[in-house]
Amino acid sequence: MKQNWTIELDNFEEKGYNYTNMIFTLNPTDSKKYFVFAAHYDTLVNIEGFIGAVDSAASCSILLYLSQFLDTVSFEDIDLLDKKWNNNEVGIKIIFFDGEEAIHEWTETDSIYGSRHLAEKWTETGEISQIELFILLDLIGGKRTEKVSNWKIKSYYKSSHKYYQELSHIEDKYLSENNNTKTVIQEKELFPTDVLYLMLNKILIEDDHVPFYNANVSILHLIPFPFPETWHTIDDTFETLDINEIHRWASILCDFAIKLLSDE
């Protein structure tokens, strides 16, 4: 059964450039709270020929996969979810931000144009208070290299750590079910007991979540560290992506979305 998505194009102009955030909301449109999945779809303009495969086309592809998955879910088969869905208790928003990258050099005013604009807009309308959790994907899907052979996706914020823990459980299940599949990357990437950054509980990596964090929204920032070797270089091409890593995260986030929607 195809679900009913509403589409909002958030158009605005800043510093002589036109931007468009694309917001897709899975019905009901009057839900009491929303889980937001987001990524940026723009690329660098100050490196000629820059593609931005890992930054952040791959993350966008994962969100497209998630939207297609949600289109195929029969919520009537999940009793609790069906009840919450029909009572307008929960909803999903998928956002593709424009203008994450700097036009010239990253500063507070030359970066994250789209997320700054939308956070301000939703603060004025009160919609921002409906966000239960803001999940931001960035730099996901790259191949491991000799220089960057392993990475972790950290838990940064105490308010979202319970969600991070749940995501880690889903990752464990995924790795266990695919432990005989040679194409699956077996290294774990989520570590709930690694709490160094969690204890700091502050912004350490500037990204599209910052304006929402400043508006007291709970943030789950899914970004690998260290960054992929091709980050912000002309070598960030589709040849440096790992389709199995992309599929891994697409699968994990599909399970995560259903868990978020169906939990009490």
C-alpha cells in the first residue's frame, strides 16, 4: 500500500543565492510529534567539478531507500503502530537541506543556510516543538582505505543517547544475521559505552543539526569519525563509495524507523 506523503518546498534567498529545502511528511499531517530524518543534498561550489558522493549523495540515497521502505509497510500489521498512527500520535519527516556547504569558507554565517532558515521558520510557527528526534546523516557510505580503515559513529548528546543505544542494538542484530555474508562489513560502528563525547554533551562537529540543537531539539548525529579520506576533495566521487556500507545503513535505519514509530 502506498502511503500518503505531503511535499513542502521551502524556498528562500540569502546573499544573492536561491535555496530550496525539500520536506516530505508521511501522513498524518497533524501528528502530535515527528521523527525527522535529514541530510544535505547540495555540494561544494568552490571546488570545480566537485561531485560530493559521500558528502552527501550517499546519505540522500539512504533516505530515499527509507522512504520507499515506508511506502511498503502495512501499518495495520503492527498493532501498536496502527493504533498510534490512526490516533495521529506519530509521524515521519524526511528533509533534504540545501546550502549546508559554505560558499566561500565555513563560518557561522557562511554555512548551513537551509537548516538555519528552516529552524528559524519552524520556531516562529511552533512546529519545531513537535520534533521528538532529529536524525542527521552525513559522510556515510564511503569505502575504508589504508589511511582510514575503521571509524566510529559517536554518541554526542545525552538527550538522544537512548536512541543511540537502540540503534546500536539494531546494528548488532544486523551484523549477527549477516555474519556469513562476505560483502557485509563486520566492524561495529556504534559504541554506547564510549561516552567521552557524550559526557561533553555539546556541539563538536558543526553541521545541519546546529540550529535545531540550539532550539532544544534532541539530536542524533550520524557521522563517521575520522571523516572519509576524500572529504572535501575532488576525489569524493562515486568510485569511493561502498555499496555494502550504504545498504547496511539503509537496512538499519529502516528497522530503526519502525522501532521509533511503534515504541510506547
